[in-house]
Amino acid sequence: MSDDRVWLTRDELGERWRIKPKTLANWAASVPLKGPRFVKVGGYVRYSLADVVAYEDALLAEAA
């Protein structure tokens, strides 16, 4: 399955990054937006794995 068809919940992304889902919620509510792009589907927040990987890659590039 390709990354663009995989969607993560806040809990799943929090586990991946070892941060609390509440931190992700705070980032999503911040202006400007912090963290990877997300969508709301039926009131639920989802993160595309492809966007998460692109965000991680951008952070790594900044650190280099």
C-alpha cells in the first residue's frame, strides 16, 4: 500500500513521534499551523502518512 493511502489518527502519530496527542491538537490550533497538514473527516482528524513523511524529511533537511 502506498503512503498516500494511509491515514494516521492523532493517537497513532503521537505514538510514532512519542508525543501526546494533545500536543498535536495544540499545534493544529496554532497560527501559523505547526506540524504536518491534516484533514477533518466527519469530525475526526487524520494525517496522511505521505504528508507526515514529507514533514519529517523537511525537519531533517533543516537540521542538516
